[in-house]
Amino acid sequence: MKKKKILLIEDSPIQLKSIELTLSRLGHEIITAPNAIEGIEKTYQCIPDLIISDIIMPEINGYQLCRLLKNDDIIKKIPIILLTQLNEKLDSFWAIKAGADCFITKSNKHEEFLEQVQAFLDKTDFIPEEERNQIIQEKKAENKNLQTRINNLLDQSLIESTIINEFRNLSEYIYSTRILAKELFNLMFSLIDFNVAAIFFNERDEKKKKYLQLSVENVCVDDSILVELKKDFFYNSFSEKDREDETDYDIEIVEIHSNSDNKIKSFSELQSKIIIPITYANKVIGGIAFYNTRPDRFHKGKVLDIIIKELKILMRIKWLYSETKYLAIIDGLTGLYNRRFFQQTLEREFARSKRHGTNLSLALFDIDHFKQVNDLYGHQFGDKVLAEIAKIMKSSLRKTDYVTRYGGEEIILILPDTEAEQAFIPIERIREKIANKNFEYKNKVINVTISCGIADITGNVHNQEELLLRADKSLYESKKTGRNKTTCFNVCLKD
């Protein structure tokens, strides 16, 4: 059996000797240290295959020792077992959080202790002697004394915890995408040297306007370069299958410190870049990118790894916040917007239409004889019909249109910048699709039809209530005159 190097760290001389004798029965080389500081020194001197350390020690305890060693990019590969006489869940929790690979409670049952250590060793690869000697020589070449090493490890640990805390504090801004982006850019600029940074937060609600938000530092860029940057960002953030159209996103500069003496004339002058898409549940939920005019500026390293890790957490929090807001405005059965959203959107679109002198139409649908469908085939089939009709409508309209469930079997569309006559053609197309749709019930084909009424704000329409009333009257006319048809409002339908 090839011997492994085991470093044992224990401040009690009696316990140290007892555990050393017990471990020696495994046939491996045992190296001992009476405290954590000497344990760190011996770690660098011999590069052990395994470190076993007590937790309760003076000056530096086992948790701190573990955290320090795990902050060294090379030494962190060495597995660490923490020993304690305590058997509290909190001790196990802190051992794992400190980076320990295993937590073992001390006991007088030596055989049980050895079995646990051996089981762990069986899962641990040897460090090849050539690699061990190379690491030892590299550490010697650094020419750092023990206190310098400890100070460096402490500094790294402090930097890591500080960056993490700064990121966690940003979660209070998730309610505002712009403020969050601004605060994030400020933090990023203190950690990474960039000339342009870009960030986007995807939205669960596809109708909500999305922005690629930018920070410009110490350069001057024109709009054409920013457009190229946007194309580059989205091309590298999404796979070809999932790639979104960058024209769906507006550019918004939220932080700028321009320097007219450092004008960028072409996108190619941004010689360094790093683009980091953030995914969750197989969907790109956001991303961040950094660009610099100087080459080789963004190397992978500990700080960047921490940033990416914390950014993923922040993006997930923002996405879940977005999803919560989205679910509050969505009808659970059909996936359409609910009545509350309809009322808010109609009020906004009506005001916008009046302010800019543009048109606005409503199309109100009702499934013909829907009560009879439910009575004959059951409410479960009725729900299926309603959901399928909703899907047809959603897939047949523009991105700028809104499809909402108004109530029961009624669905209403908000069609901005559209006159009633213009709306008639796509609405009729939808009506025909539904009439030709075959719904299956127990191997039987069932057909349903819909009636529709359309109205727009031309004429003497003073408020959204009047517009909705006109759409309702038009729908009533369709039903009264035979159903399965579309009627546009005209003066003849007035009371």
C-alpha cells in the first residue's frame, strides 16, 4: 500500500499523541503540529494528502484554519477533516461552511474513528510526488515567511467576505431594475477595470420592456458603437436556438463618466471583453459583460469567480421577484393576463392614445353556448377548450397586443395603434381558426365557435368605460344575429 501524508493538528499534547498512535495503525505517514499556526507552516512545507485538525485551539481555531487554507488556490485542493468533542449540529454546519470536507466527533471508540478516516482516505486521490515537490518548490520560491502567508490568506478571506456582503446588500434594490444596475456598476468598477459594462435582467413578463443597461467609464462612445456592442452582447449570451432579437431591448446608459480625449471610433477598439450569461432552469435570466480598450484585461481569477457566483444569486432573486409580480397579473387556467391587469393596461393605453392622437381598439370575445359545452362534456373539457382558444389567440397577434381573460368564457384584446377596421382582419382570422379547430372528447370530435365585438376610440369616446361598453354592444350584436361572427361598432348600435 502506498503511504499517504496525513497532517494532524491538535493543541492538547495528550490528545495529539493518542490520535497519532491511533492513526499510525493505518500505515500512513503521520506529521503532527501542536497548533494551527505551525499546522499552516507544515502544510506549505510538506503538502499533505489529508489534514486532520482539532476545532477548539488557541489563536486560530479549526474553522479559521480551514477557511484560511481553502483561500489558497493550490492548498485548497487538500481535503480537511475537522475533529471535535462536541456533537452539535451548529458545529457540523460551521465546519462545512468553513470549507471542511468532513466533520468527525472525537470518541474513545478508536476502531470507529479509524473506519471513518479510512473511508475518507479511500475516496481521496494521492498527490503525485512530482506534483507535491513542484508545489513545495513554488511555495519556497515565493519567499514568504509564515506570518506573511497567514496575512495574505486573511486578506483573501476578508476580500471574499467583503465582496459577498456588498453583493448581498444589493438585493434591497431588486424592485427597481435601473437603480439595481446603477448600484451594481458602481460596485463592479471598484473591482474590475472596464471602459464599458453592460447588464440586462430578463423579465418573466414578455410584454414588459427590457433594457440593456450600460456604464461608460473614461471613454467617449457614439450610438453606432453601442448598437454594435448590443448585438455582440446578445449574440454571445444566447444559443442559436434561444437567441433573442436584440431589437427587443432598448439601450439605457445609467452611469457615465465620459472622457472626450479618449474617443472610441470603432467597436474593434474594445480589445478585451468578457460576457457572462446567467441561466436558471435552462433559461437565460440575465447577463453581464465588460469591455476595455486595452488587451488582456479580464483574466479568470478568484475575484471574478466570486463576482460570477454572487451575480448568479442576485440574478435569481431578481428573476423570482419578476416572476412573483408576473403571477399576480396572470390567469392560472389560460396563462392570459387577468382582469386586474386588463383594467390597468386599458387605462394606460387609453391615456397614451388620447395624449398622442393614436387609435386604440378593443376586441371582446365570447365562446358560443359555453354553458352547454360544460354541461354536456364536463368542466374539465370546458377548461381545456378555454385554454386552447387562449393559446390560439396569443399565437395569432402582435407582440404589442394584449390578450386578457375578462371573466368566465370572455376574452378581451387590447390593440394599440389600431382602428376597428384594421383589427377586423386578424380577429376574423382568429375566429375562423377556432371554428375549424377539432377538440377531442373521448374519441369524439367537438367543434366550438366564438362571437366577437370590436370597437375603437374614434368618435365621441371620452373614457375607457365608454370604449368597453361599445365593444360589449358589438359582441351582443354578433350573438343576437347568429353567433360565430365579428361585429364592429357603428352608430346604429347606440342606445
